[in-house]
Amino acid sequence: MSGVNAGLLRLTRSTLASAALVAIVAALAMAYTSGGGASRDSLIAEMLSNFILVLGMQVFIGNTGVLSFGHMAFAQIAAYATAVVGIPLAAKAKALPDIPFGLDSVHYGPLGATVFAIVVTIIIGGIFGIAVSRASGLAPTMITLAALFVVEQLVKNWKELTRGAGGLSGIPRLEGNGWLWVGAFVALVVAHLFQETRIGRFAIATREDELAAPALGIRLFSARWAAWVVSMGLIALGGSLRAQSLGSVNPKQFTLDSGILILVMLVVGGMRCVSGAVLGTVLITAGNELFRQLGDPQRLDIERFPDLFLGGTMLLVMLLRPGGLLGDRDLAGWLRRRTYRRPPPTGEEPRAGSNTLVAAEIEVHFGGFVALDGAGVTVRPGEVVGLIGPNGAGKTTLFNVITGIVHEQGGRVTLGDRELTDAKPVDIARAGLARTFQNLRLFKNLSVRENVTLTELVAARHRSHRVRPDADTLLADAGLTEWADRQAGTLDYGNQRRLELARAAALAPDFLLLDEPTSGMSDQESQAMVESVRSVATRVGAGVLVIDHDLGFITRISDHIVVLNEGRILAEGTPAAVRANPLVAEAYLGSSA
Amino acid sequence: MLEVDQITTRYGAITALHSASLEVRAGELVALVGPNGAGKTTLLNTVAGLLRPATGSIRFEGNDITGTEPARLVRAGLALVPEHRRIFKDLTVEENLRLGGSTASAHDRRERLEEAADLFPVLRTKWTTSAGYLSGGEAQQLAVARALMSNPRLLLLDEPTLGLAPTMVDVVFDLLQRLREQGRTLLVVEQNATRVLQLADRGYLLRTGNIVATGTGADLAADNSLFDSFIGLEAHGREA
Amino acid sequence: MTKLIQTIVDGLGVGSTYALLALGISLIFGVMHLVNFAHGELITVGAYASYFFFLHGGSWWWMPFVIIGSAVLASVATELVAFRWVRNASPFTLLLTSFALERLSHALWQIFVSPKQRAFPKPAWVFNQFKVAGVSFEVMDVVTIAVTAATLALTAVVFKRTLFGISVRGAAEDFDAARLMGVRANRVISGAFAFAGLLAGVAACLILMRSPAAEPSMGSDWLLKAVIAAVIGGLGSFTGAVVGGLVLGLLETLTRAYLPELAVGWDKFSTAVVFVLIAVFFVIRPDGVFKVSHAERV
């Protein structure tokens, strides 16, 4: 039941935010068109279809942080799809006598044509999106660019289907701008809702940190691909409505240049939030029109001044506010914080997990350099094990082997009876190992609470057998309650460390793996960190494996200490035993040769 | 020669160095020891100009060099052999050395290339090999040779024995000794605390961003509490 | 056989222009992680410089100096005016900044010259033909390949032998380590932009000899191909940029020449086929042919 309620709440919030934004834009539009003139109505029509296209781009680019030049290719596919089923049969027989796929006898009304266009685009785009979502770095951007060239040539040369360069006309035109307003509203609701869904939150996590997201059990591919598919749906809606609003399509409507115009709208307003996309669309459409009128109509070149405006605006925004004018100030986000209700505590008592983490006989070579030479570590349920050793001893490598970042050439990693040798970070996280990072990898643009609730979404799916305390309980344990609504990146260093700890604990893991949790902290802070780690680990019943340079911290927090040196175990035992071991002192201070 | 006066250095929200001061006199070998994460590398990087201190000042041969670009410090006679060596793996040994001597005249550069080849015979045999193919010990010698190409009066070395086999560690310590005999002033960060303190004129012990002890090398090395300071067991009584 | 040779020569001709541009893009990426979408505008700058030079009585003998000189100046200017101020920003911001410059460049030529094409005479010998062993070649084909080969050789010498070249390579691998060697950050970056401008200038000469005309958005198509070539080769890799450029050129001309024989009726879709292949390549090797790893910048 609570799932349905939460879903309703999300829908209500998204609708409210969308309605408010549409109302603002509509008020502006009415003020503008009351000055009269059909040209003013057509400018509004242009703005509304831009609006839908911008939101389509925002869902993918804004949420995943992957730049795409190719979205217009799919808007074009949608526009042509609308045309080939929307043009009345008689006119179609004349314009496209050899149309393939039996389309010569297919005719849909406006709604049917729009739906057809969306379905076709999602299928074609979805397949293409597999390639986009699998690649990393700049490759996805290049793949989208390739899509643009491919579709451009198909549209120009597949004359049986598209009639080539001349384009197609005779698509039944929509009366007035009413349907465009409806489309814009629907697009807004979808874009807002997507940011509230599980997979949408995951997409945002991958944008914020491509390494931390998988380490918390979020699969990059599925999050990106989902964003891509939803984005395709909106782009198709925009392309289809634009075709129906103009009554015609041609290859020049959806070029790289028009895509860049849409991209500028997105980045100027602030691509991370929906409100930013709205602001950008309004500003750029208005500015473009203003500069167009500044141009000299005698010189035929009404495009000149808008380019100046676009380039200048984008340059200024990049130099002065690279996050866009709004940054993260989102109407929906504000609503979300205002309507936040803490879920009732479950009242479940934490129990330690029953699995033991074993890494045994691990061997890793980098080229000729032997980083690990048979070292290993065992952590029993609920136990705190410290891993120490001088620089270059292999601690971090062992940690990276356990968390799936480095592949071992020999040895095994197991959790209970689950084999984790050679598993991927995302699967290791879901199996119950949650890690923190030496150099802090928070989702910086999200609020403190959102950092934790994001991980809870993973836990709800993959760790449901464990006790899962709510985000606020964990934040309280980590001493972060008063900062819950702050942006994570604005916290001071010690609190960022504690937040990373709380975020990892929200996965309800069997073990927390902490990579130098006190590095850069003063002695008082690291003393406080001992308490934070203990209370958070106890709350979720997790054992702890911790690397740290600060032996004071390690001896205070650990039940058991393993000392590595030159890739092997040098000593292990209780803190007192390790401290008294002369070999350990020698490893740290060096022998007096 | 070098006076570091109460510098504090931050990385974003992290304060890595709290008001640390030290002094190196001409001709000395000064060792800077302490546990990992204590701020030793931060201190060297700040002196070398890679990081800008938030407060405090640094003087080199009487001139204020706080916040000066590394490129100017190299020309002034101060060079750093950075942590992890950071040799240019895509460049050959010769190219690495030439880049090290980029501030010298063409004539001096040629002369120093010869000197480097004499001082490090192993490099001469790998002259046109990409530095990425060198072993750890060879790479470390290249890193030092590269820094010497600018003929620095003060050489900072950050963990020169890190990741080296024991025999190579001996080679590096011999090298430190030789550089000192050449009359160069050295400030060395070294994990092998016992050994570097035996060699050093003076030493500083750094912990969680603070200088916690100083003295002659021998005194520090003989101090029984060195290990405790390293692992931080006594720190709480001592913290100001 | 004759056809194959001619196709390959054509492909190398186009490909070498891509290679020169891709090399500049890779060079800039190496030193500051910027994918410079304004790089193609250097061709436009060169074209307008030639146009004005001709208006004032210039001849083709001096043209290369005018084109290359203006491209170098423009390249250095973009760094001074824009990129210097976002040097440590995210790659995304850097890329969009270069996009903004590209737009501005289009706008300025449109406003201060004309949105329309401005043509000027081409050198008389460009399309002269000659035959070797029954295969006919255009003079321009030979000039293109010879000039590119000479430029690449010069580039190799600069990057292998001169202190400037070694500094740029060092800075591309580890910028802070290069600073510790006494390399001045501003100087090496300005130098890289100047050299990229020189390469783009040579490319512009080759392009303008064939089609001597200036148009505000003429650089864009070349730029996109060059970026793709650079990414195919592996951004930051100089060898990769050259290989990527030549491969892309050959792929385009070979597909155009032989696709109709392989699949009847597909000749209209040669570009589409090329880009589908490129997309597949990026799925298989997202980091390009020569993967480049960089030290993290502090």
C-alpha cells in the first residue's frame, strides 16, 4: 500500500510542479500574443515544440551527464513517421507512389500518428541507445553524432519513403496551439516524474560519479539506457507535434544546427533540473526573436544576429556559471523537500549478517611489479578488521581486488558461500560489500539526504533480507541531521567523510569497506570518526574492513589487525599483539641497514 | 637557505598542513619523516610551488617565494623529485633529461647530459628507451637525474625509495650521500625513517599536519617514542 | 586495379586533410583536455584572409603564408580570450565553450562580411591531369599528399627533437611534472595552440586550393570529421590522429567507390554505411585505436 501512496505522491508533486511551470510560461505567452498577430502565435508554437525537445534532451543529457548531438536525428525520424501515416491516402499515393512496408494503405488521425511516431522512434532509438549506453568517455557522444549523419543521409536519399530533399507536405495541421500546450505539459510531467523514479535517480547518480554509482550497486548501462529511452519518447513527441504544427517535414528541420540551438537552451538554463530547461527555452526563444528583429531585413540574412546571441550567451554562461543560470534550483526539488515526510521507523533490531568475507592467497602483478604475493584477509560477521602496512605494502590493491576494481591473477574472494572472484563492482555491492573511497566520491550536487536515500533504493531491491534503517536514522548516527537538506558538496571535509559512511551503510551491507576514512583529519576528528563508524556499523549489523594510515585510529577501532608488507601478511592479531611485534616497527620505520 | 614559516595548506575542505615551520641551512641534509598522510608530500609540493599555502610564508635564499610558479623556482635553483617519481613514460630517457634541463642554455644542457650519463651509467645504456620500460630503480635514478639537470642548489626528494627492492634502496641512499658530498642541499621525505635519520644532519617529525618533534638526525633516530609517534598512540597527550 | 589506385589516392588526399586537423585537435586535447569544436573555424579564418588578400591584389604565391599566419594567430587568440579562463573546468564545460566560439565565429563573418559565399580564383594548375602507368592523377592529389607528408615529417621532428615539442609531450602526459621541470604552463599551452593553428592552416591551404571560396560555416563539416578521426585514433595520441584521419578518408572513398558493386542501389547510402561502421567501432573500442592514459591533474 505504501508503495502506491508514494507513487501517488510523486505523481502529484510532478504534476503540481509542471502545472506551475506551464502556468508561468502561459502567462508570459499570453502577455506576448495579446499584442496581436498570427506571427506571434507561430512563435509560441515554435517555442512549445522546442520546449518538448529540450525536455527530451534534459532527460538524457541532464540526468546522465553524457553529451549527445544526435537527438535531432530521432526527432526527424518521428517527424517523418508522423508524415507517412498522417498524410491522407490520396495525397500520399501521389507524393510517395512506391512507399514500402505496406504504408500505402495506412492512415491514422493526429493522435494515432503521434503514438505511431513515438513507438517507431522508441524502437529505433532504443536499439541505437544500447550502443550509446554501453560506451564510455567521449564515445557515446561520437556515436550520437554518427546517428545524425546516418539519419540525415537516409532522409535525403531514401526517396521511396521520404521523397528526398523536397520533404513531405500535406500533414493535417493542428488547429491552434492547444495540443502543443498539452504536449508540453505531458513532457514536463514525464521529465519531472523520471527524476523521481528509481531508475531516474540511478541515472543521476551515474552523472554525479561514474565510479561511486556501481560501487553502490547501480548498473551504469541500465540507468543510462532507461534515460535514453524515455528521452526518445519525449523527443519523438516534440518532433511529431512540430511536424503536425507546420503541416510539413523536410530534411532541413532537424539538423545539427537546430540540435545545437536546443542544446544551448538546455545548458543556459541549467541542464540538471527541469526548471532550468524551461527557463532556458523561454530565454533563448525570446532572445533569438529579439535579435532576429534587430537584423536588417534588406540583407536577407535574418540568421546572423541570432547566431551572435547564441554564441555570446553560451560563452558567457560557460565562463561565469557553467552549471547554467539555475544550477540546481529546481521547483520540483523544492517541492520534494517541502513535502518530505520521514517514513515511520520499522522498529527492527539489527542483527549481524551470517556471512564471512574471505580473501585468500591473492596474487596481483602490474607488469613486472608484484603488488600482492599471497596476501589475504578474513572478516567474520560483525567484526572490525584493520588492514595496515607501510606505503606500497599492497593494502589498497587488496582492497581493490575485494571490491572488483583490480582483477587478481591468483586467489579467491568469497562472501559466505558466494563466489566474488572476478565479479564486477556492481554485483559485489549488491552481494553485500559497500565501500567508501579514499578521495571522497559523493554525489556532490545532490542533497545530503538524497545521497543516502539513493542507496536505499538499491537496498530495497537487492538487500531486502537485511534490516534497513531509514535515511534519517543513519544521518543521525553519523551526526549529520542538521545538514540533511544541504548540497553534499558544500559540507566540510569531516562531514563529507561521515556522509560517505552513512551512504555506504544505507546499502544494508554485510560488510562496510572503508578506504582511509580519517585521511586528512585531525586527531580529534579521527577520534570522533571511531564513534561514527561504530554506531553506523552497529545500526545495520555490518562488519567492517578498514584501511588507514592512522594507527591510533586503527588500534582503537579494530578487533583484529592484519599487517601487510611487500604484498604478504607480515603479522596479524589483536591490536596489542601487533603493536608489540618488533617486525611491525621495522616495517614502518625501515631497518637500519 | 630555505625557511618555511607557519604554512597552512588546504585541498578544498581538507587542511593537510597546519602552520608548519622548518628550516634548511646551506649544505645540510634534512630529513622529514612521519606516518603516511601526515602532510609531508603536501609540504614539499607547497615549497615547490605546486600548491599555494593559505597562510604563512616561504623564503628561499632570502627571497620570498610564497606562491611562486614552479617554473620560476626551477630557474631560481630549487627542484623537486616528486612522489611516485612521475617520470614521463612516453618520453625516452634522453628526452626526460632534456626536459629536466629545459631552463638551462643549450650548451649547459649538453654538458649536463654527459654528467648525468656519467653519474648514472645505467641510464646511458637505456638512452633511447621509453622511460615507461625502466625498472623501478632505474626510474628513480632517472627522476633524480632529471631534477639535477637544472643544477639546483636545493633539491627536494619525496619518497625516493618507495617501491624499490632492498638493493636499490641501498643505491638510492648512496646517491643521497654522494649528492651531499657534491655540496647540494637536500630536503628528503623518506619512509625508511631510521635509515634516513642516521644519514641526516637534522630531522623533523610531522604528524597529522603538524611538526611534532625536531632534532639532530641521530637524536630523533634514537628516540624510543618515534614508533609511538608514528602510530599515533601518544598523540592525544601531545596535541596542542 | 586502376580504379583501386585512384580511389586510394583520393582517400589519402581527403584523409590527409582530416589527419592534419585531427592532429591539432588531439594536441590541444593532450595539453588541456579540451575537445576543440572551434578548431574548424581556423579554416574559415584562413579562407576569409585569402579572400581579402585577393581583393587587395594578392596572388597564390603568398597565399600559404597568409592562410597559415592567420590560422596561427586566430588559434592563439581563442586560447587567450576564452579557453584560458576555463582551463580547469570540466571537459563538458570546455567543450561547450569551444562550441560557443564556433557559433560566434559564424555570426561575426555573417555580420561583418556576408552570409553568402565569397569566391576567389584558384591556382591554374590544380586540376591538371597527368598519367603514370595508365592511371591518371590530378596535380592537386600529389600536392596534397606531398604537403601532408612534409608537414607530418616536420611535426615529427618538432615533437621528437625540439625542446618545445618535448615540453608539449611531457605536459600532455603529466602537466604538473612538466611544470616541475621549469615548463611554463601558459607558454606550453599557447605554443600548442599555435602549432595546432599551423596544422589547420596547412589543411586550409589544401582545402582552399581545390575550392577557393569563403563561407561563414565552411569549417563545421571538416571539424566534425576531424573530431571523429581524432577520437577513432584515441584522443591525445598523435599517431592515432594521423591513422584516424587516413582511415576515415579511405573508408569514405572506398565505400563510395565500391558499395554500389557490393550492393546494388546502396550507393546513395555510402555516408550512412560509413557512420554505422564508425558507431560499431566506438562500441567495440570506446577509447580508440591508441588508448591514452593520463596522470590525474592535481
